[in-house]
Amino acid sequence: YQLDAFEDEDETTEEEQTSLNFDAKRDILFAGNPSSVKFGAQARMVEKTNDLNLTVYDDFERTLTLDEFNWDGVDYPLGTFGPTPDNDRVREFFNNNPDVFNANENETAIENRLEDYTLDEDIFAAYLMSESEIGRLSVLGGLRVEHTDVAQTGTQFTVNENVNDGAPQFEDLKEDKSY
């Protein structure tokens, strides 16, 4: 197999989630029948970010094939899976042969910007519920209300060969939605 691209990447994804919940129940008699009233509220706030630092190498000084990376099988409890490249050997080859790899600046810029984002999602909910036992009949009714706010940021790109030598043009995007 001939190698057409090599990517050196470091990615960090973080997610922070806060949840709050409150529930209460009160037993009562309704027209002499055992009944209950429940109510509660819930809040869930999530913030997620992704940061990718990646370099795309797809212009090699010579033809590279996958057998240059000394493939071995990987031993698993149920048997050997492979052949597969040894990651340490791939990294060693990359570090020992810097003159072979040429970075593609446009692809690198695109990949880095497109994979970076933030997402904030807040969900708030409340409910009221009542239950009553009337003889052998059980009556249950309730109401639930939920509200969600979402805010997202990211990047969009365009490439116009007639503008700026075809270098990618980036535009920050922000989208807010509530429902």
C-alpha cells in the first residue's frame, strides 16, 4: 500500500456537566381516597469544547509504502490481529526522516479550524403530577415543561482559486437556538 497522507495530531476535548435535581412528594386524601401530589425541577448545563492541533503531510520527497513501518501483528487475548503498524515505529520513522515529509499548509489550516468548536447546552425542566386511588381505579395525571438553550461556535471555510491564491477563507460561525 502506498502512503498518501500522514497526520500528526494532538486533540483535546473537554466536557463539563452540571446537573441539579429536586423532587418532592406529598401524600394527601382526595375525597377520602389515598392520593399524592409530586412536583420537581431539573437543570442540566453542559459545556463542551474541542481543540485540534494537526499537521497534514501529503507531499513526500519519495514514494512511501506502509511496509516501511515494519508491520507486526498485535496480540489480543483471542488471538493476533494484524498486520498493523507499530505506532512507536511510525513515530520513530517520522522523527528520523523529517526531510521526507512536507506539510500541506492549506489542509492543515482547514483541519485545525474546522475541528475546533464550543457547545453550551442548558436544559431546564419542571413537572407536577397527581395520583389518586379510587377503589380499584388508579388515576394519574401530570404536566411537564422543558426549555432548552443551545449556543454553538465553530468555523466555516471556502476556497476560491481566484482569491488569495486559493488559500482557504475562514468565517467564524455562531448559532443560538432555544426551544
